[in-house]
Amino acid sequence: MRDRITPGEIRKDAVQGTVEAAASTVGQVTSIVTTAVKDIAGALGGFATEVYEIRGSTRRAAADTDDD
């Protein structure tokens, strides 16, 4: 004798599989976005540091030129 799966059980399994797949996908996308935001923040911070250093160098060079 074979166990028979009801249409309701089939629908429940399909919905469960869909929800599990969606949750996994959301987790993956969230991880990707979080990493991207972190990388962008790091790049912008590095750029700001470079600009600050260039500005400081420019001021020192201008001060040295004025002294001459």
C-alpha cells in the first residue's frame, strides 16, 4: 500500500520550498549589499584621507613659497 499525498500537502510543500528559497535569496542579497556598502565607505574614506593630505601638502608648499 502506498501513502497518498493530498493536494493540500503538495501545495504546502510548494509554498514551504518557495519561502525557503526566497529567504535564502534575501540573505544572499543582503550580504552582497552589506559588503558593497562597507567597501564603498572604505573607498570614500580613503579618498577623503588623500584629499586631506593633498590639501595639507598644498598649504605647506604655499607657505614655503611665501617664505622665499
